[in-house]
Amino acid sequence: MRRALVWGCSMLGLALSVACQGRGPTAADRASARPTLRAKPANLRVLPKDISLSELDGLMHQYGAGLGVKCGYCHAQNPQTGQLDYASDENPRKQTARVMIAMLREINDKYLAQLGDPRYPVLVTCGNCHQGQTNPPDFEPGGAAVSER
Ligand code: HEC
Ligand code: HEC
């Protein structure tokens, strides 16, 4: 509850400043507001099991940005604590994401790697198809890329 209140206050900002006055976030609120990965992952099936926490965190933020979503889009909430349970497989989107991660690995490491001399540090990411959306947008031929000249 307290977390939701702090979040609501900071999101609504000035509009709610009167209601929110006199109650700054506690250290615990701040710690839980932004998830930081501390625990060793317990349920990795496609990513390397020895991945570092900072690398895992970086990938998760990249997935979120690629699809334009927050962590809770793929990760199930623990009904008791209200916190996201990252190791849980309850959310079916997590399984879809696993298929996508494995697909990307094949595309990048098996196929595109054959070309050699890569021009991009990461050849294909989620964002290449998803473009910041959960459903990859249709390609519209004759769009901005085609000049009328
Ligand atoms: C697009 C879906 C998606 C999004 C968004 C996402 N994750 Fe994940 N996450 C996954 C998948 C899939 C796995 C499991 C990978 C595997 O099986 O190797 C995973 C695994 C994890 C794990 C390891 C859990 C364990 O114990 O095995 C953590 C921690 C985690 N994610 C944190 C986050 C955080 C924090 C965010 C938001 C910044 C986030 N994730 C956003 C799909 C997602
Ligand atoms: C080659 C293009 C492509 C790439 C790259 C790609 N996706 Fe997808 N993704 C799709 C398509 C197409 C769909 C829709 C499938 C359908 O019709 O249900 C989809 C659907 C999804 C969905 C289900 C969305 C929903 O709510 O129904 C998730 C989750 C997802 N992708 C995660 C990822 C993640 C995470 C990555 C990067 C690791 C990724 N995708 C990379 C093409 C791609």
C-alpha cells in the first residue's frame, strides 16, 4: 500500500502535492521502487546460467525497451507480497519471450555470424521487430523510406 501511495504521489506530482506532503519516501520505499537484481537466478532455461547480474539486468531492460513494457508484462506477481516473482513461470508471456530469445540467438550466432565483419555491436535485438510495441508493427511498403522524386 505504502509503495503504491509513493508511486502515485510521484507520478501525479504537483496535482497531489498537498495530499502527499509531509510523507517522504523511506529508505525501504526507495529500495523497492526500482528493482535491482541481487539474488542469483534460479530458473534460467535459455540464458546462460552463469550470466552476471548486471548483464542479466541489462538484457531485461533491453527486452522491456524493445517491447515498450515494464518487467510485469512478462513476470508474474506474487499474490501474497504483491512483488514480482522473477523466477516464477506463471506468466505465459515469459515462455513466449524464451522462444524469442532462443530465436534471436539462432539468427545472430548461427546465421548472421556467417557474414563476418559485423556493422552493428548487436546484430538483431527484440526492438528490430517489435519497434517498442508488444506486437511487431506491420511493414508498410512505400512508406517514408521510398522517395517520390
Ligand atoms: C519480454 C519479457 C520480459 C521482460 C519485459 C522482462 N523479463 Fe525478466 N525474464 C524474462 C525471461 C524469458 C526470463 C527467463 C530467461 C531464461 O529462462 O533463461 C527472465 C528472467 C529474469 C530473472 C531471473 C529469474 C530467475 O531466478 O531465474 C530476473 C531476476 C528478471 N528476469 C528480472 C527482470 C526485470 C527486473 C525486468 C524489468 C526491468 C524484467 N525481468 C523484464 C522475460 C522478461
Ligand atoms: C524476427 C522478429 C522478432 C524478433 C527479433 C522478436 N520478436 Fe517477439 N514477436 C514477433 C512476432 C511476429 C510476434 C507475434 C506473434 C503472434 O502472432 O502471436 C511476437 C510476439 C512476442 C511476444 C508476445 C506478445 C503478446 O503479448 O502476445 C513476446 C512476449 C515477445 N514477442 C517477446 C520478444 C522478445 C523478448 C524478443 C527479444 C529477445 C523478441 N520478442 C524478438 C517477432 C519477433
